[in-house]
Amino acid sequence: MYAAENAASGWRRDLAWAFVTAFIALAISAGGGFRAMTEGNGDNDSLLRLVQVRDLLAGQDWFDLHQYRMGPKGGFIMHWSRLVDAPLAALITVAETFGFSSSAAETFAKIVWPTLIYAPTVFFLVRATRRFGGELTTLPALVVAAAALFFLAICEPGNIDHHNVQLMLVAASLHFLLAAPGRQSAAILSGACAASTLAIGMETAPLVAAIGLCAAGEFLLRDNHGANVARGFGLGFAGISAAVFAATVAPAAWSTAACDSFSLVQLVLAAVSGLGLTVMASIDAVRSSPLRRSVALCLLGLAVIAAITLLFPQCLRSPYNDLDPRLRSLWLDNVSEAQSFLQLALEKPATAIGAYATPLIGLALVLRSLMRGDHRREVCIVGTLLAAAFAVSVWQVRGANFSIALAVIPLGSWVARWRENVRTAPSAKVTVAMIMAWLVSLNGVWSVSAASISTFAGGKAKPIASSLRYTCEAPGDYAMLATQPATTVLAVSNLGSPILVHTQHRVLAGPYHRNVKGNLLVLDTFSSPSAEAERIVRDQHVGLIALCRADAETSYLAGLAPNGFLATLMKGPLPSWLEPVAASMGKPLELYRVKPG
């Protein structure tokens, strides 16, 4: 009875402290004026997420994921899940019920939602660290986790895309898997969280696969206790996958296979793997010996491979396989978060250090534990998931959000050991070692130090030519455009989401891989001679052209086609079929009206 009460008070205390760290981060952001919202106004994904929520609140069908205001006439179907739209729409509705204006209600949601994600993410990381390294890890894990999330800015107010939710669910799935022995409910919750993060976005598929392999490993190596874990995980994974499929996929699309969003593909694979694991872990004859468990798992693996190979072979290709080569070059070669470790290290070494230092240290600590004979299930599971996250981040740096957060677990345990050393055998040498352990475990220390060294090595920092007030990221930059009669606006893809958020217009381009036709139309228009550009503009019923001279994509496209329409528009003279919107000249966002043909 006492142990149960102590455990209950422990998780309540951890949750309370996690919310304290979230409120501290919120206060710091507020003290800075919520810069992500008031200056940069969030990233493109957060902006388009808000547009999607607005459409839902305005009456667009729950199952209809078309973005009608982006791309050619009719728009295109977004690959995002409604699972993130729902809580944001609920927060906005609640705020409006209490008398908030629509704008204030949206601001409320953009502040509250990331904060509500921040706290449980810290909580799950702290609880997982405690399972990994013992009770003494609580304080180090709390500090290191809170600092990691703060410097990642993934839960900063204004960030309402789905990546922070996915990180929280991965941390939750790991925590519940570590707590699963003796607790069938924890195993079920681990599988449920793994299915949920996959349903929100397919970019976490490698991490979900790693968690699933760990659950299968439990079945293989731990007799009946492992069978209980595997059975619960498989049940939770398959059950939530089925529930999400029914709740978010329109009945008319149940037979449609989509590799980049939750569809029949993911449902079939979840049913085969999840239910297969549950069934084999429930059969006494199968789990009675290591050999039989090994054979059963091999057969299950073959069944999963056969299902995807025979039924959905298209999903075995690269997710960018069908992307037009010109768009692949434009995005993958120039977007930082889509670059590989090698590209980032060559172009932005300071950024690379901040993204990879703490995960590398975390992996080294796990490897050292294994080499010293610490083969506890907690070490193996955390090591497997961290290695998977790090591998993803080497392929694309956006995966560093997960590897940095998961590295908190071995790092927090490491700092805790040094703190205990200071308590039991105090000396100047041990104290210095503890301080160094603290410092190298904080991701922000690496980021700031690397940036400082880079600036020092390069001499005096160069003035930034494109400050926020000139890069068309501030909401006010779109005020003039918002006063113009509704039409289709021709602009580079970087400006697509901001235009949708701040105006009533529609756009052709936006940085989303399913909007191939719209993005190619803009690319062709800006790179073609003026006469061809006019033909495309009139065919697409474009009424306005928006030009942001300081935007990086604008400079890139103009350099790509120095004799093309965009380069001509920037240098002059102005084509005869365009006229400037006089009030916008000299502003960050210049507007040009298409004359009647």
C-alpha cells in the first residue's frame, strides 16, 4: 500500500515540476514578446496548420483534407491528420465562448497548445530517465529535458505544427514500454502512443519500428513477462490504428493506399504486426521455448515484409521518389531541415554541432554501459530508440528533434551519477567533473558555444541584410495585400502559407510535396521569358504577383534563370502586362497587378 502511494505521489510530483518548467519557458517567451508569433509568425507548417483549423471551424468536412486555396483550381489533398486540428479547434472555440475575438482566440490557442505539449514531454522523459538510471536522476533529467526542449523551440508558443505532438507521443511510448513489465496497461498504452504518432505523421515510422522491435525483443528474451509486454503492445498498436483509421479516413477512401499519410497501408501493416504479435504472445505452445519464439517472430517479420511488398510495393521507394527533380533540387538541397548531416556540417558547422553533440554523447554513454556488462532491458531499449533517432537525423537533420530529446535519458543518468559521487566522495576534481557533465549535457551550451566560436573564427559578424522587417515574415508585411480584392496570387512557395493566413487570397505554390502541379507552375512561370510567363499567369487567372526581394527562395530562383521572368521583374523594366500597386512599392512585399488581357 505504501509503495503504491509513494509511486502515485512520485508521478504527481514529476508532473507538477514538468508544468513548472513549461511555465518558466512560457514566461521567458512572453518576456521576449512571443517573437515566433509577432516577428516570424511561426514556420510555414504552423501557419498552414492554422489555415486548416480555420477551414474546419468554417464548416469544411472533417474528412475533407483539401487545401482549396493552394495549388491549381481545386487545390490538393494535404497529407496531415485531423488529430492535431481537433484540439486546436477546441481551444479556439472555448476562447471564443468566453468572449475572445477570433484573432485573440487563435493567439490563445497558439500559446496554450505548445505549452500543454511541453509539460508532458518533459514528464515522460523524466519518468523514462528514472526507469533507466534510478530515483536520483529526477532533478538532472528535469533540467536537461526542459533545457533541450527550450533550445529546440519545438514547443515555443506559435509552433502548432505536428512535430511537437509526435515527440511527446514517442517519449510517452518509450516511458510506458519501460514501465510495462508487470503492468499490462502500460504495454497497451505504449502501443497506443506508437500508433498515434504514426497516425499524425509518417516521419516517425523509423522510431515506431524501433519501438516495435523492442517489444518483439521482450517476447523473444524474457519468457512470460516479455510475452505480456508484447501482447499488450501489439493490442494497443493494432487497436488504436483501427480506431484512428475509422475516425480520420473517409469511408469512400478506405480502399485508397497512401504511403505518406495514414491509410489502408498503415492499417494493414498495423493489423499484421500488432495482432500477429498479440496472437503469438498469447499461445502457450509458441512462447514455451526460445526457439519457438524465434521462429514465430521470423514468420511474423516475413508476413509484414510480404504484406508491404505484395500489396503496397510503391511504399518501399524513397518518399521523394515521385517528386519532380527540379522541386527535389529546390527543396532538399536548400532547406536546412531536409539536409543530411554531411551537408549541414559542410555548410553550417555550428548548427551541426548543436544538433548532433548531445545525441552522440548519449549514444557513447549507452555504449559504454553495454560494454561494461550493463545489459538491462532499459539500457537496450533506450539505446535502440536513440540509435534509430540518431540515424534518422544523419539522413535528415529534422530528426535531431527526437535524438536530442531522447539523449536526455542517458545524459540525465550520467549527471546524476556525478552528483552522487560529489556527495559520497567530495573533492575538487570530482566537483569539476560534475560541472563539466552538466555543461556538456545541455544542448543549448553546445549551440551557443559553436555559434560564438564560428563568429569569432570568421571575424566580425557580417550585418544581416535581411532582417525580419525585410524578409516578409512579419504579419504586417501582408497588410497591403489583404486590402486587395480576392484573387490568385503568384508568389514563391515560401510565401504561400503566410498569404493564406494573413489574406483572403489563394496561391499556387507552397512547400508541400503533394502540391506538385502548383509548385511547378510557379517554377515554370518565374524561370520562363516574360511572354511565356504571361500566358501561364492568364491561364491560371492570377490577379496579383507578390515579390519579396530579400526572400532566400526568390534570390535562388532569380539566379537559376537570370533571363527569366522573376529576374526581369527584380531588375526591370516592368513587363507591359503588369502595373505596380503604388502603395506597396518600397515595402518588404511588393505587389504587381496583372492588367486585363
